[in-house]
Amino acid sequence: MTHKKSIGIDIGGTKICGALIVEGGNILKSVKVDTPQGEASDTAHVVSGVIKEIISNDVVGIGLGVPGWVDHEKGTIYNTPNLSLSGFDLRGAIHDKFNLPVFIDNDANLAVLAEHSFGMAKDYKNVIGLTVGTGIGGGIILNGKVYRGVTGTGAEIGHMVVQPNGPKCGCGSSGCLDVMASGTGLIRAAKERINKGKESQILKLANGNIENIQGPMITKAAENGDKLAKECFDEVGFWLGIGINNLINICNPEMIILGGGVAGTGDLIMDPVRKVILERTISPNKDVCKIVISKLGNEAGMLGAGALVFESSKVSHNN
Ligand SMILES: [Zn+2]
């Protein structure tokens, strides 16, 4: 039996990654290019170039992952805050070029689909994925399928409000998980403390300029035993724990899988998360839920976009 092949494209704010993927999850070829900072048609042009480089004549379809609010069924891109794709018919543009089935979805939905298709969540039916980086993206698999809601814009876990009086979020609300428990939250926590005159190695790592502070500096300081840096991780981990507690209580999943740079700091962020779950989450929900860190790394987006093609062709075949 020959295995099907698909193309998975992960369109990020700074990089566009594409891969030729075999059903089962092996990557045969991959390409990474800079995201053009121009109009939507420029992005479509670059995406087409990536596809041309990796396509083979037995590809069954193309999957596109976009960082924003997307209607998977209609193909509508409602809003991409970090890219000029809002309102642009990217699916149509790529379909016109290659005359293959093209599928599109939110990148965080695709990250959890990648875990469910090829990663640590392969054997589970109810799984929630969180990508904790500069912001927070979320995806939910319920009963073995991606849960998207009515307009495809459900599972926006990053915009769950955990602190109503918290800082403003890009979505217009305030105190969303996205601003409280992300890399942005970590940097804010460090700046607030340092602005109050507290001592920390972080400032030295930022060459004495508070505006230069970045996430990896806080991680490095915390690993060196810096008290203030550890406090920042405890604070951000607390809010992440509150968000995860809510998700476990509502969805009762078998697994929560975390990806992204902040999740990659391991116990620094996970210790305070586990503490919140232990103290607050109801049993038996917390007893059956594994909380793990993704091993797919930067490939999750492309793999998920490729998996979307296999998933979607399975559905149309069954109909
Ligand atoms: Zn928000």
C-alpha cells in the first residue's frame, strides 16, 4: 500500500515553513523562508513558491496554517493581527495556482491536530493543546475531532479571561490568559519588579536597559538561581495553571499538551502550574489528565497542516 502525501504550510509572523509529508507523519522535504512584510498577495506569492519547491506529483492536497481567526469550513480569514491576511481568500488563491484540494485553519488548532495525528496525543480522544510563546494559542480535540465551534473561531483559549482587572489584550478585552501567562506576561512581570528597584541579574543580561529584556534572559537568570526571575515564573505559571485548571474542569481531557518557548522552560513554568492543579482542580478530572510538553517543536505547525489534508480527505471519502 502506498502512503498518501500532503503539503503542510505554516504561515507565521516572521517565517513561512512548508513540508512534504507522508501520511504517518514523516517529513520528506521542508523549506523555510521569511514572511514578506507587504500585502496579502505577496504572502500568497511566497507561499506558492514554497509549495513549488517541495511538491511531488502524487500530493493529494495542501494544508495552510494561519495565525489568526479562520473559518476552516468557509475558508474565511477573519483576522490575522500579525499579518496582512485579514479578509484575503488565501485558500482560493492557492487552489487557483495548483488545482488541488486546499484546506485552511488556525495554527493552534493545527498544532494540537499534529499531536493527535503524529505526536504524544496519538492514543487519546480528548486533548487540549496550548502554544505558550509570545502569546497563547489553543486547540481542542473532542471525541477525536478538532473542536472549532460555529464560525471556526472557538477554542480561543488565549482569550479566556483569568484576571478581569489585568492588562489590556490585543483582542480588546483585558486580563486574558494571552497577556497573563505568555512570554509577554513574563517580561511584564520582570519589568514591574525591576521598575520598583528590585535587584536582579536580568537587568545585567539586558545590558542595563530595561527595554531590552526578553524572555530567554529571564529564563537564564532563573536557571542561575535569580530570585526575581523565579518569582516571575511563579506568577506567570500561576496564571497558566488557573487557565489549565478551568480547561480540565470544563473538558475533562486525557491530556493537556504544551508547546512554545515558555513551555520549553520545563519545570520553571511547570512547577507552579502543577501546584495550582493539585490545589484547585476537581477529582477525578485532575487524576486522569496528563500534562506534558510537546516534542514536535517547530514542526508542529507544518505537520498539523499536512494532517488537516489527510483528516479532511478521510471525511469527504466517508461522505
Ligand atoms: Zn484577549
